[in-house]
Amino acid sequence: MIGIPLSHILIFSLLLFAIGVYGALVRRNIIGILISIELMLNAANINLIAFSKYTSLSPATGQIFAIFVIAIAATAAAVGLAIVLALYRVRKTVYTDEVNLLKW
Amino acid sequence: MPILEMAAKFGTYAVMAVILIFALGVVTLRNIFHCALCLAAALIGTAVLYVAFRAEYLAAIQILLYVGAVVTLIIFAIMLTEHLAGKTVRQNNSQSPLAIAGLLGFVALLTVVILKTPWPVTQTALKAKVSVMALGEALMGTYVFPFEVISIILIAALIGTVVIAKKDAPEERL
Amino acid sequence: MTKILEFIDSIFVAAKAWILCLLGHFLPAWIVVLVSITISGVVILCLGPVIMMYLTLLERKLIGRIQNRYGPNRVGIWGLLQPIADGIKMFTKEDIVPANADKVIHLLAPIAIVVPALMIFLVVPFGKGMTTVNLNIGLLYFIAVSSITILPIFMGSWASRNKYSLLGGMRTAAQMISYEIPMTLAVVPAIMMSQSLATNAIVLAQAGGHGLNWFIFTPWGIVGFIIFFLCATAECNRPPFDLPEAESELVAGFHTEYSGMKFALFYMAEYMNAFTLCGIAATLFLGGWQGPFLPSWLWFFGKTFILICVMIWFRGTFPRFRVDHLMAFAWKFLLPLTLINILLTALWQFTSNLAAWCGSILVLGISLWTLVKLNRTFVPEKRHYPLES
């Protein structure tokens, strides 16, 4: 692990984050957008762990905040999917551009 | 043993590459079920990366919560909203070129920033090892307030999810 | 005498050390490390399927006895070659893939389900010094890896394009998620008392006291063990919790559309999961590999096989649950009981004298009675209509 410079890991997580943003921007399916958001949170977690590993902050801090992020991601997924199910029950669609009742 | 260290280094790079490939799969595949499976693979790859970072506890939590719970939830939602043998519909909207252009600029900018910044990497930090005990003590000591807030958020999300997802008509309760 | 016993006890560890020592004379150090990993891996990869094969035989024999028949006894003495015959049959069967199936996922699912089942073997302490990888998060690793098992089941059920498969997959997801929570919480008391997540340390924490230090001989231990064992039965989808593959309702559940070797892989994963879950239960509450006279690995396998026999006995005895009863049992009965159990364990750490014994038995009894009362299904009273004339 010592062999990999910090910047490589940061660039890797940057790419992962960018892929997540791309997915969140272009997906039509709401579940697809949620999946992309999970990817973005994951990239942020990798960054937290890398910083806590490489720099002389308290080594536990990064991991603990990663745990918090994972918990938040779980709640986001649960609430988001509940909204998707409620939407599907009412409108029979999960595509964002078909839910345009308030758009003009 | 330098050879094993070299192998570990290249193994880590390989894991990173695999994660990126699966992440691309998540945002480009047309079948949403395949996307969810790609997400699971990317998350498991991230757990492997955490093991390489000597954060085994977090790796286990990652698999338990993300792969065991979040991906399962997502697949559950997919099963409830997709048709079993439905025709493949267009999954992306028309913003794709714009998004790619903007994100390329974003990535280029941040890459320059990352490479220019002198990161305070210290050798003592690289050698440090976090035990599960230390994590638990930090969670119950220094970070006890955020911990409690997270618990409240989880409870609120639990109740909110039930309220949102349950059927409206009261006589149709399970 | 004790020398010989110790030698037999450590025979496998010694054999591996001897091989590595022999290789160390003429090979560079890094190859020896790789060889060491390979030996452990090959042993596990052989152990898993062999255990699975003979578990099927044991199950068929025992079920046969329960149902007043002999079970397989034609191939070899006592039917000992029956698993091999079954294997040959499975290999030569035609592999059928439904026309509309999602071919890649359909192929990947049975492969993906065996991987976590084999990975759990890594942290099971088979004997003194015989844990393959002594992870310091062993138990958490076990819980995490066993939670992956849901995904391949989803893959198989979705890719088959079959309504029975899909229903089975949905039921499996609901059941496994629900029973994972009490299972995880039932483990917590053992972690609290041994103050470690490593499986080896948990075994060592139960040492001494002529076997009376086993966690099962405490009020929280027996409750935790029973909950863990029930959840383990549910986790590997065995009767009476076999709703995902209920033959009389869903044909065969999530593996309806699988045949030949792919079906055998699903079957293999199920039996290996049963073995590892029983092994972990023995490790956590029954003192693991500890016991007098006999070698430690024999003690471990003995305890595990007794637990597996209990699982088979369940299968021979109990009828299947109904879906709503199944979910209610996990969420309304097991979950509160585990939480009370954890609270008791926290108190137990301060005092463990006679008063604590009586007090905890009282608390557990009251909570059990309350939960049973609260969970009683509502049965309308029989109405009597007096005859008109």
C-alpha cells in the first residue's frame, strides 16, 4: 500500500465521482439516478479513507466519517426508493421526463 | 519481500481499474438490473480497496451495508417497477454530450489541482494501524454526538419510508 | 500419552509447517508465502464440496430413519458412494437455459453463490491453530460475506424469466434480510463477553472451568444460541423456513429453471452454508474446538455435526411456516428478544453471581411471556347459534 502515491488514489476517486455525476445527469430512470448517487458517495468515502491513511490526522476520524456516510447513503436509498415506489403506484412510470405534471 | 509488495501494488491498481470499469457499466448499460449488479461489483471492489488501506472493519461494514442492504433494496425496487421481460427503453436523456464536456473540464481542473498540491503525507501515519477497539472508543467518545444524530436520522428514515411506501387506503393495510 | 495426544491434535498444522520448511530450503521466501496460501486454499476448496456431498448423504439417511425407511443403501456399503453417483448424474445432465433468459446472469448466478459460501470457511476455527486466516474482524467478516448470498439468488431468480423463480427470489430477499438482523444481534453478546471479533479469541474466552465456561451455560448464552440457530436455519433456507423453494407452492423457488451442474452449485452452496453456520454457532456458544481428551478438530466437527443433525431433525419434524408468520416471527419476536438479551449481557459483565442468574432468568422469562402474549394470533371465538325451534 505504501507504494501508491496519494495523488493516484485521489485521481481515481475523482474519476469515480465524475462517472457518478455523469450517471446522475443523464439517466432517465430514477433508480438509475439513485445508483449513480451511491457511486458518488462511494468515491467520497475512498477519499476520506485515503486522507486518514496518508496524512497525520487522527487515523480513526476518516473511518468514522466513512461509516457516517455509509449510514446516510443507506437512509437516502431507503427513502428514495420508497418515493420511487409511491410514484410508480400513482403514475405507473419511473422515468423522470415522464413525470412532468408541474412543468410547462 | 519486494516481489510481494510489487504484486500488492499492481493488484491495487488492477482493483481500481476494475472498479472504474464497473462504474462505467453502471452509467452506460441499458438494462437497469445489470446496472445494479455492476454497482454491487464496484462496491465489493471498493471493499477490497479498503482492505488494502488496512481498514478491514470499514470493508466489512461496506459489504454488509452497501452490498447486503442498499443494493438489495435497489434490486427490490427494480423488481417492483420493471416488467419481467419488458422491452429495452431509452435510458439516457439528451444531455449526454453536454454532461461529458462539462465533466471533462471538471476532471481536468481537479487533476491539475491534485497534482499541484503538496499533500502532507507522513511516514508515521502510513504505519499507524486502527484497531476496532479504537474505532469503537472514538465513536462512543469523541463522536458520540454525531453518532446519536445518525441514530435519530435512521429512525426518522425508517418511519418515513414506511409512511411513504405504504398504501394510502386504510382498509388495505397489511 | 499427552505428547501423543498433542501430536494428533496439531497434526495438520505440523504437516503444513513441515512442507513449508522443506520448501524453504531451496525456494525464495515469496514463493513459500504463495505456496502457504495455495495449500490453505486447496484444502478449503476440497473440504467444502466433500463436506457438502456427505451432508446430503447424512441428511437422506436421517430423514429416511425419521420417515421409517432406509434411505440410500445401494451404492457402496451403507450407500457411502451415493454422493459420487449423484455427482456423476449431475455432470451428465443436460444444461437447459430458458429461451428468454438473461444468459450471462443466468450463468453467473450459480457461480457467484458458491464464492461467499466458500469464503466463510476462511474464518471458521477448525481446531487449535487451524483458523485459515485469523482475521481480527473474523465474526464481522462472516456476517458481511454471508449477506452477499442474497445477490446471486436475485440474479438467478431475475435472469430465469419465470414467475415462480421471481416469487421465490422475492421471498428469499424478504426472509434473508429479516433474519439477518436478529442473527447479527444474537452474536453481539458473545462479542461483548469475549471483547473481540476474532473467532479464535472467542473460542479462547470460553476456555477452562471443565467446559462450564462455554457461553451456552449462561442465561444470555442459551437465549442467544437458540436465536442464532433459528436464524441460521432461516438464512440457509432450510425447513421449516424453506419458503423460497417451497415445492408445493413455487415448484422449486429461485432455482426452478436450473438443471444439471448449475443446480448442483446452488445445492452445494446451501449445504456449505448450513455447515459453516453450524460451525460458527458451535464456535460462538459451544466452546468451539475445546474439549477434553479428543483432538481439537474432532471436537469441532463433532459439535458441528450434532447441530447439523438438529437441523435435519427440524426438517423431518416441522411443517413449513406461512409467509406472514415468518416475517412476524423475525420482527416481532426474535428482534425484541435479542435486544433484551444484549441489555442483560451488558449487566452480566458487572456481576455474574447467583443473584444475577436468578434476575436474568426472571427478566428473560417475563419478556418471553410478554412477547408470546403479544404475538398470539387473533383467533375469533367460535360463535354458537342457538337452534331456532
